[in-house]
Amino acid sequence: MKYMGSKNRFSKELLPIILKNRTKGQYYVEPFAGGMNLIDKVEGNRIANDNNKYLIAFWQGINKGISYPKEIDKSLYYLARDVFNGNETRFEHIINMTDDLVGWIGFMGSANGRFFEGGYSGKSNTKIGTVRDYISESIRNIQKQIPNLKDVYFSCSDYRELEIPKNSIVYCDIPYEGTKQYSTSKGFNYSQFWDWVRSYTLKGHQVFVSEYKAPEDFVCVWKKEAKSSLKANGVIKGNKLSTERLFIYCG
């Protein structure tokens, strides 16, 4: 699924490191699962959590076999956006805008997978004279993921409230510090998060964190320079180079 900050393009490099010492039956847990672009490539016991209730609701709906609209025009998109912004009562007589439907429309219909913050994507003319249908592309991408997520347990909570099975492998793709955030991640407490990683590592979990930087008591176990659309290295506009890193707590 197209999702801001997706690690899909790094999956072949990250997963061998993260899963290197995984044992039979051991849980793989993502407290910040987002677009499910790594967990859909992992087998066995899996827990996908996110604090965006609309996101998790539509993933749960997909796994239940619910069929969502393949055509998302501007009127439907703006209707769902108004519901998301708290204007539900104006539209109760028009359509039953459940959380999963709002999530589907918001992520499939928003530019750059930004969930109503990126504006309506729709279609656009390309430089070679063709028409690009961004919504259809997003839907096709997610349909490829569906078979690989059938047995995933989906959870919606703050990462600190997530129940993690004993001795799990935990991968955290947190909102990067200093970059543009989703509304659900604004005000993220980084100091509190790193303390949480320390404590869960000491509890016996294998905790991996993707970020550009980490406190001094963390070790970088993988890094790669890549183009990013996120604000990085003090640059805001356009694609720029940033160094993706994977960290573990070294105690």
C-alpha cells in the first residue's frame, strides 16, 4: 500500500536482519504497522498495530472480505473527509460512513497516501499524453497484499498499550523526528519512545527501530542512502537524499 515513509523498497535488506534469529512460533510485531509493507512479507505469528482507527478498521474489513468502492470521485472523497473532520451528523441520511469506509476512501483517494492531508489524487495527464489513475493504482497495490495478510492479528492502540507476546521480534517504523507527520502522530514523544525500546529490550524482546538518528546508546545495524520525499537533512522541498538506518538498543 502506498504510505508515507513506506519501507517496501528496503524490505529485502531489512527483513533478513530483523528475522535472522527468529525461532519457530515466535511472534513478529509491528506497533506502527501503517501500510503493512513489511509485515505482508513475513510468515507465521504476526501482530499489526497502529493508532489510526480508520486505517486498522479498513484492514480488518479487507480481511473479513468486505468489498469497498473501486471508484472514488471527488464528492465521495470530500464526504468522507468531512466525516473524518467531525461533521458526521450532516451526512447520516446520505451514506453510512463507517470507520473502515472512511479509512479506505482516505488512503486510496489521497495524494501520496497521506490520508486526507495530501488532497484528492484522482487522475492526471502525463507528459507522454497518457492518463494516470492514481486511485486505481493504489487499489491494485493493496489487492496484491491481501492474500499475504490473512492470518495477521490487527490491533488499534497506542504502542505503549499494545500487548506484546513474550520474547517477540518487534519492528518499529516510527514517525521520523523532524519530518512531516500524519495528524495521528503529531506530538510524538521521542524521549518516551526510546525509553520504551530500552525497557522492552531488557524484557527479552528483540526490538528494531527505523529512523534517521537515535540516542548514543543505540547501535546502527543497517544503513542506506536513498531518495526521500520526507523532510530530511534540513531540506523540505522535492526529492532529496537521506540515510535510512535501522537501530537496536545496545544497553
